[in-house]
Amino acid sequence: MTETTDLQRVMGIFAHPDDPEFFCGATFAKWASEGRSITFVIATNGDKGSSDCAITSEELAVIRETEERAAAAQLGVEEVVFLRHADGELQPTLALRRQLTRLIRLKQPDIVVTNDPTARWYGTHYLNHPDHRAIGDVALDAVFPSARDHLMFPELFRDEGLAPHKVREVYLCGAQEPNLKIDVTDFWETKIAALHEHKSQINDMEAMARRQRENVDPEFVANGRRYTESFRTFQLR
């Protein structure tokens, strides 16, 4: 696969604040620099992700939304939509699929980026978060067939005038079997700057930045330090 460069409207659908930045923030920064219009949809309020026993879920949700808006701005993302479901409890329900279908018809993205729902674990040290799997699952179902077919959630067309929309490409991040690698070397520091906004999630910013800078793609070692982000992509017909 090669990257398509003529598709201008992008929607990133993720479970948590900070997911877009960690999974593929440099790619979003690259696309924004090319003039593409990018919307993030964040399904949960991130209200469980803290080791601070003194903070409440309500306080954390406000902090994380603020952090995500600042991080998205660093990348050049135009809009962030928060659905505010409970963190850690996301399920691939029809109600959530309807929400995503509505947003896809409203924003009409050419490209949808989301998580690979088949990724149950990575290596032997990380179990994939259930919210990541759930959002990938329901986002794919919203793309096809729900956003395409006017008789799926017919009230969206009948009552809101939201016509069916066909997404042209899907990018799965954190993919088990990627088929596209994007060189994002010029935007790696932008990704790190965006991650710096997630202060509630990253205890040691210097260590985070060091790990990110060490994440050089070994395929390009002979040609200098190159950074890439990988995806499983689909061109829909």
C-alpha cells in the first residue's frame, strides 16, 4: 500500500484522550501540515486513568478533556468531539454505533483512523485496553455498513437530513498486520510536544521523550534516523 495524498477530510475515532497522540500523533501532524481537515472523536472521558488516589473521576475527566484539546492543537487538529462515555466501560453497542454514524454523516470524512479491534495484546508485556478494541470494533461497523446505508438508523436521514456517506479509506493504528508505513520523521518532535500536554498521564516527561526519540525505525538505520507510524489500511469500494 502507498499513502493516498488527495483525500482531505480525516476523522480519528479513539477511546481515550491521549490515544490519538500515542498511537499516531505524528501522522496527524503531517496531514494537518498538508492542509487536511482533521476531527478527533474521543469516546470516553478518561475518568479512570490516574494513580492519584486523591482525585475524583469528575475532576480527572475535566483535566483530561483540557489536555486533549491542547494536544490536538499542537498537532494542528481543527476540532475535538467528546462523547463522554465512562472510561473502562466502553462496549460496541448499537447506541454508540449510531453516535459514530451520525458524526461520520455530519463530517463526511474521506479517511477514518481508529484502533485495530483484533489486537488483544502486544508482545508479552502489554494487554490491549478493552476500550481500544471496543472503539475499533464499533467504528468499523459505523463506517460500513451504517454510514453508507440510508435505512440504517433511518431517523438520521429522515429527521436530521444526514445523507448516507461512504468513507473511502480506513487506517487501523496499533495494527497486528500493518500494510502501510508512513515516514513522519519531520513531525516526530511535534508528536512529543503534543504528548507533553498529557500531564495527568505521563509522570516523567523526560523519560517519555527519550523513549519516543529512541523509537527509530530499524529499517532505515543505514539512511539516518527515521521515524515511522504503521497502519493496516483499507480502500473501500
